[in-house]
Amino acid sequence: MANLSNPFVSVIIPTFNRVDAVCKAVESVLNQTYLQYECIVIDDLSVDNTRELLNEKFGKKIRLVSQPHSGVSAARNLGVKQCRGNWVAFLDSDDTWHSDKLRQQISYHQENPKLRISQTQEIWIRRGKQVSARKKHKKPSGYIFPQSLEMCLITPSSVILEKELFLTSGGFDEYLPACEDYDLWLRITHKNEVGLLDELLLTKYGGHSDQLSHQYEAIDRFRIYGILKLLLSEKLTDLQRNQTVSEAKKKLNILKLGANKRKMDFSQPEQLAADVFMRNTSLMQFIQRGRALLLNDDLFEAR
């Protein structure tokens, strides 16, 4: 367990071509009432003036790291590798924290020392207007693995977790262009409870065109990849395995319906899943086939 007496938190902000938004995100970190933190911005080789403006506005108040254009997962992983804190918090470059976010969340963990990860509630702004979350998106707490199989129920920008938990769970899968958070949370939640601080301490801004979920066809294929990988890479209980297989089959059926509409032959992804269910493939074999069959955008383009 990481030290909770006066923990040092590393805040990691990945960004790519969002100079105005990322400045607001950084300001929301620098305005925190909790002062034991560092702010690391990972620039994913932006081609606007992100680096110049961040240096001009914030200077040594932040640590600015550049990486070759490799995506949000690689950026977050790089931030964790370079951070000094025993606790890690993520903030997407188009979101902002409320000023008391870190202080309240650290206090929450001090009151609940067995928890290694927690999140907060959030306000959603979509196209400039506040919207209410649907009932199905209500955040649960405690043992949330079964619910997390259906959909992603943990918001990266609201999370704080032990650095050691992140590392031992394998970090973000850098081959996943989307749903990388869903994939990681499954690897964490089948072993760990997730705390929920029931306070609105984050504002998320949605509806813009560069959101990852808007850029890919048949996005459930990324979740299926994560589920199948989980079945081969983690030691699940019999109940967890049954729940995981059941959810994989549901998502495969949905994906097959979409593939039929696209006049796409879905027999190979189906066979891949069957081999995983029957344990007729190794993890390395699955990863190779899964990247070719589920992560290949060309196979899922609308026709």
C-alpha cells in the first residue's frame, strides 16, 4: 500500500493539438487546494503551438514531455514511467478539475486506506450545455467487475490510484486506439474494489469531433479484444470467467450484426473468440490474430 500520511500525487495530462483546452486543464490542476503534486503534460507531437504556449504560460510549474505521435495510451504510460509520486491521477486535456478535487480525494483514501483506486462524480457539458447522465451510466462502487464488463464505468479524468497498482496491472494497452480505459479497468476491477467519492469534482466536455469514440467504426471490437485478452491473461474465478464469456458473446453478436450489414465475413473473428473460450490458443497467438482481425480498421470500414 502506498503512503497516505501526506501522499505526493503525479497528475498526468496527455494532449494532442488541443492548445486552448489543455491550458484550461493545466490551470485547473495548478488551482488545486492540495499542494503535494506534480503536473506532467505529455505532448503527443502536436503540430499546433501547444509546446510553445505551455512553456510560455506555465514554465517550470509543469513538466512538459514530448513523445513521437503514439496515442493517448502511450502518453499516459510514459507519464507514469517518469512520475515521482506514489499516487497517480489522470486528466484528459479537454476536461477540468474543480479546485478541491485532489484534497477531497486524498482525504477519502485516508478514510478508506484499503482502497487502491477511486473516482469522483462529474458534470457533463456537451456542445456547451450541461446534460444529465443516463441511469445506466450511474457509477457503482466496491466490487464493480460484473458491471464493468458491459460498459466502461470509470472515468479516467476522475481517477486516482496507486502507481504500483497501475504498473502491476500492466498499464494501458498501447495497441488499443480506443476503449483502452475499459481494458485496463477490467484488469483492475476483477481483483480490486473501486471507491466512489460522491462529489462533483470534474467537468467533462464532450461532443467535439476529435474524441476517440467518434473516430472508429464498430467500437465494440476494441472491448471484445480486451475481454478476450482478459480471459487468457488473468486468473479469473469460475464465476468471473462465466460472466466474461457471456458478455463477450453478447458483444460478438452485436458486432456480427453490424458486419452483416457491411457485407463483411465475420467467420474469422468468431473462430478467434471460440478458440479463446475453448482455450485453444495462447495469449501471444491471440494478440497476433486479434490485432489483425479486431484492431484492423480496414476490415470495419463502412461499405
